Amino acid sequence: MSDAQVPAQELTLDIEAPAAGGTSIARHDGQVVFVSGALPGEKVRVRTEAGPAARFLRAVVTEVIEASAHRVPDRRLDYASTGSAGFGGMEYAHVDLAHSRTLKAEVVRDQLSRIGHIDHDAEVLPAPGETDGTDWRTRVQLAVDDEGRAGMLAPRSHEVIPVTTPPLAAGPLHDLDIAALRVPGVRRLEFAWAGDHGALIVRGRPTPQILDEIESWLPMTFSLLAEAAGGGNDRGRGRGGRSRGRGRAHAPAAELRVIRGDRTLTETVHGRDFTVGADGFWQVHRDAAALLSSEVVAALPADVDAITDLYCGVGLLGICAATAAGAPLFGVEGAEAAIAHARNNAADLDARFLALSVDRARLPDSDVIILDPPRAGAGRKATSAIIGSSARTLVYVSCDPATLARDLAALTGGGFAIESLTGFDLFPLTSHVETVTVLRR
């Protein structure tokens, strides 16, 4: 690779198609340009990023010359406490909600074709009860700048853009007055809400006085936890706080001390309670757990002998399936704390759980396998184990079309056939999409 540096450029571009990550594709002198803040069919002026020479350029819109009919005012302005609204995590903030689903479906189809060599139609359906796409997050993470102001990170940057309230948050999370906080020494604030109670985890090294101020500011319906002294493990997280490598290697989680309340939350799905750690993985959209578990149950064959749930977390999908089918359940998850909760959540079922990397687990005889891996997907070892198993039905829940396409190529090459593939807009106004794929053999 060349060490040459490419300077920033001002360009006028015609936007061609949507791309993964919420960007759009244009071309300049035959080179692909990934443009943030644009829509297919628009003519825009952009400024490219300076940096090492590469096969493509990245750029940000500076002016819209010819706007798409699907462009709307930037919704990030509703959250930013300053004039700047350029934070990440709302890649479709400027797009009509219904059209954003059209763009996501196009991206899913492209990823399936280009990466998996799979020609399969895919639609992206709205979340249940969706209104304007701004009130769905039950888990929110905010970064904190050196002045102690909480906000969102600018795309591809460590710059913190302060916000007045957590973007896209649902219920009591939306009502939090973030602008009133000044918490120097804090690195990150992690909020979660379940039912009638929430939790806030404070990451970093604030003084006792700052923690007292946070406790006074935080509504009493929230528990408060903080990293123990010396806690500094801040590895990359995937969706909703889920470790990007979940199901593979796990660095020890930073120990949390309870300042107020409890270290767990209770989620209720289809009348059944699930205990989950305040820092544990749970679906982020307020209706995602009920929707996805219903989709899994609907995919079960008429008669089920046994179910295996890979990357099972606290057991949501497998427990709902086992309850509906009256079948024994085996779950595998790399996070020991999640497995402890899964065992309690399934105490009334014929179920056993193993705290182990999915790549290292020996799969028992099961006619149904459910998997809901992190964004990294299942990968070669896991898909090979599934192909070599006795499973006839596979339900694959995915939050990343690219790794899904890669894994589906392996699974279909190993004898499975895709019966259905449906996308759900469980991350409205962001670039992310959840899919449920049912495979049989």
C-alpha cells in the first residue's frame, strides 16, 4: 500500500445507490466515494477526508444541490445542545422513515448477492407500533468529554458532541435531562430501562463528589452502578453493549459496585420474566424481544425433539421456543454472568446451559438450532459445526447483513436451504437492521 497522502477535496457528486453503514455511493474519476449525509438520486457538494491513498474515498455532504423527495430536516438537531448535529448513530436522520427501510432492504439484497452470492429478495418491515422512529431505544451509551459533558461521538472520531437528551430513547430514558450533567472524570454513561425500572452504569474514575451529584440527579426509578477502582476495561462493544467477540474470547468485565438499587433488571416477554444484568446484553428496541421470539416460535416445526440455542445470552429466544414446543433446551454463551441468569430464567424447564465459546462447544443432538450471534457473525467453525449437526431447522437472527451473507453462503453450501429471510427495522433512523432467516434441510 502506498504511503502517499491524499488531501481533502471539494467535489460535486451524483449519488447513485445506498451502501452499508448508512453511506451512499458516488464516483469521482472512476473512484468510489462513500458519502455520509446523502441520498440516492441527489446532486451534492462534499468534502472528502484527507488520509492515506486508498481504493475509495470517504466524504461528507456540505451542500445539497438537488435534493431527494425523501429528504427531511435532520432529526439530530432535536438532540444536540449546540448548533452542531454531526454525531454518529443516526445515519438516516435526514431520511423519511419509510424510505430508510427501502434503502436498508436494498443494502441487505446487495450484501447477500455480493458477499454470499445469494439471490434472494428481502424486505424490511417496520417495528411493531412504530410512529416516527425516534422513541425506541431502551439501552443508550453516552460518551463524556473532558469538561464532563455527556453526548454522542462524531462519526469516525473521538469528539464528543453534547446532547440534551439521549437520542432515540424510549420512555423515561427520553426524559433524562442530560444537559444538566457535568461529570468530569467519567468516561461513559450506560443507561438501560426495563418495565418500570432502569439502571445507570458509570464508567471511568469520577470523584466521590461527582458520584454523589450523579445520584442526586438520577431519578429514583434508576439503580446506580459504577466501575470499581482500577476498572478500565473498555473494549469495543457491539449492539446494545454486546461484546463484538461474544461467543469467542472474553476479556474479564470490569467489576461494578452498586451505589443504589440492584445490579439486575427484569424484562417481561410474553408474560415471562427474564433477569438480565444491568450491563448485560438485551435487545435494544422496546419491542424487539417480543417480536424476535415470536418469529423464532413461528418457525418451529410441528414436532420438536430438542432445541439448541447458540449465543443464547440470558436465554430469551431458546426459552421462548422451548416453552412453546415443550422440548428440552441446550444453550451456549461465552459470558458466564449471562449463563447464570439463563439458568435461573429457565428454572422451570428441562434446560441446561454451558458457559463456553460457541466455537469450542460440542453440539448435542437437536432438530432445531437457534443462533443470534454478535455483528461478527457465526464464522467458519460455528457454521461447520451446525452443518455437521443433526439439526433440520435453523433460525438465524442477525444484526449484520454482511456477516449474515457470509454465513448463509456456508450454510446453504452445506445442505441448508433458505425458506424465508425477513428484515425488521429494529434500529430506526440508524444504518442497522435485524433479520430473521429460516433454513431447512
